[in-house]
Amino acid sequence: MSQLDTATDARSGKGHRDENFPVASHLIHPRHRGAILAFYNFVRAGDDVADHTDLTSERKLALLDRLAEALTGAGPSHPEAEPLKRELAARGLPPRHALELLDAFRMDARKNRTANWDELIHYCRYSAMPVGRFVLDVHGEDPARVWKSSDAICAALQIINHLQDCGKDFTGLDRVYLPQDALDRHGASIAMLGAPKASPQLRAVIAELAQRCLDLLDEGAVLPDLIDDLRLSLEIAAIHRLAVVLAKGLTTRDPLSEKVHHGKAAFALTALGGVAATLARRPFRGRTVRAAAQGIRS
């Protein structure tokens, strides 16, 4: 039996507290945190498979298929799938969002380059947007009202992570999410990602993509005001504010040689600013919700 016979064997040890953005923080009501963490742990198991450097593409795909089959009941049970399977059954939710994340990891197993922005957004459709949709569904929010804004924020969060980790992804995994056409547009090359410091050309690529993230975040900024659950609204407001600060930083900073992540104090203060602003708007959210409903009907 192989040393990496199951997805559990491929686990990296990374947990929800190691992520760049909060995952089921204590702003989330305790009755929902278990489902979100079960989803995270299942997805993390799949992500660790896709990122494992000792596994062939074929082996990664096989392990991801086992996770999917365990979650849907089409195959044997799996310790990484059982907690989420129980949570889904208890809430009457389908496994759709988790299975879409596995599709993203299959993309990672099959390819390691990105042609253009549309291809990157297509990847985010499976690697990021299902996360927000799942959290919203767990809280019983109206998909017609909230999914579109959530999708924009989640895509931005994913791409910000790609930009922060672009050097590490290239040197450690030979994986490049920066679109090739953006590199070409600024006269940059993939090899530049292996340097200790970003060249002016590469900095221009990162700045362009960071600005596009800011555009996505602007599109999604209304989301906290559309959400009925106050605690979830505050969680998303904090995440959104953190993302804006990071994306602005990436327009001027070099992720190859500079720290872009928040320190703990700055992280807390930035998040608190997002929470406070949303609380201040909360009494007036009815107008925002009505405007969104009109937009859906029109």
C-alpha cells in the first residue's frame, strides 16, 4: 500500500487559522460554525491533494474522485468526508458546492498555467465562488439576492491569494495563475517569478491584477447590507475590508520580496473598521435590499 494511499495521507497540516482571511470566526453564530468548518476541512483535504508535490496528476485525480464518491455516497466512507456529509444531511443541503471545489482541484492537477483573465475567473468560479455560496446557503440567505455580490468578493479573495503567493506557487509547484496575456502585455516572463525580487515588468502585472481585484471588491461591496443574518454580515464586512487593504497594497508592493500579509494588530483594526461601518449602515439596509430586489426583477 502506498504511503499516500488516501487524501488523509496527503494532508499538509494547514488549518483554518492559517488562512489569509477569517474562516468561521467567532462573529459567526455557533450553530453555523460546525458546518462551515466541516466544509473547510473537506475542501482543505482536496486542496492538499492537488498541491502535493510527490503525487502524479493521475494519483491526485484518483484521490479527489474518492473524496467525491465518499461525500455523495457513491463510494466507501472517508474520514475527510464524513463530518461534512453529516452536516449536509442534517441541513438538507446538497453537496454541490463542495464537489465544485473538487473540480477546481482537478483543474490544478491537470494544468499549471493560465492564459487570460477569463480563464482565471473560470477557475475562481470553481475554486472560490462555491465557498461563499455554501456559507450563504448555510445561513439560509436568498441566492438570487446575494450570490452575485458574493461571487465577486470570492473571486477577488482568490486572486489576491494568488498574487501574494505567486513566487511560492511557481518555485514550489511550478504553477502560475498570473494570466499569460497580462505577462505579455507588460513584457514580463514566467521565469521572473523565480527571482528574489520582482522586476518592474512583473510589478506592473501584479498591480494591474490587484486593481482588477479592487474592481471586483467594489462590485461586491454591497453584500454585507444584503444579508439578513447580522453576524454573517459583519463577518463578510470584515473580510471585505481586509481584502481591500491587501489589494491596495499589492498595487504598490512586491510580494516576492515584501510582506504583504496583515500583522495581527493591523488585521484586527482593519476588520473592526469594516464591522463598524456595516453596523452604522444597518438601520438603513432596507433601501439597499429593495434596490437589489428591483434589480433582480428588472
